[in-house]
Amino acid sequence: MKRPSPEYNEYLREWRRTRLDREAERARVKKWRDENPSKERERTLRNSRLRKQLKRQTSEAYTVAQLVETYGSLCYLCGEEIDLTAPRKTGTPGWERGLHVDHLVSITEGGPDNLENARPSHGKCNLKKGRRST
Ligand SMILES: [Zn+2]
């Protein structure tokens, strides 16, 4: 299994370190919004543009083919072969052995959806992991 680069670990540390700053910023923005209702529309438009910009910066598009090419077709959670012909949609017969994209730092914790953070896994293993960490 390929280990994340030191740069990537640094990025994650920085992200965690600035978490409180970001929360304070959110509170400040909310206060401003309550005090300036007329500027709300303008702000929304600006933020929408910023979000799109940020998305381009942090989300690298990758394909399943690239994922398998980079990390192989073994499930990184249990080490067994993933059935790449099995359906990927949860609930479809055989999906448990099919490919799911797992993330080292989950998307819900702010992890980026890029090739470096993504790993191939079985549908079933990915789901089990998700339950464990919640
Ligand atoms: Zn597995």
C-alpha cells in the first residue's frame, strides 16, 4: 500500500490546526449576515463563486481506472481481490465484492476527493469501516 506523501500529511495537520479558526470565522460571518440582510444576496453570489474556485483547487478528478492503476485491485481494507465486474451500486446482487472508493480521511471529515486520498475497497469492507468509525 502506498503511503501518503509528507506534503499530504502536512496539509492534513494544517487543516486540523486551523479548524477552530474556521469555526470562529463561520460565527463571525453569521453575525455579519444577521446585521446586513440587504447584502445577503451579494454575499451568497460571491460565496458561490468562491466555492467553485475552492472545489477546482482541492478536488482532483480521477477515474476508477486510475484508482486501480495506482493502487491495484486488492481491497486495501482486507487485502483480498476486488471483483471489478461486480456491480458497484450498493444493494445490487454481488455489490459486496464490487469496487467502492474509500477515503483515508473521509469526505465527511473534510478529506479531499482526490486520487491521493482515495483507495479501492470492497463495497462491504467500506461499509463496515464506515459503521465502525461512526
Ligand atoms: Zn475487502
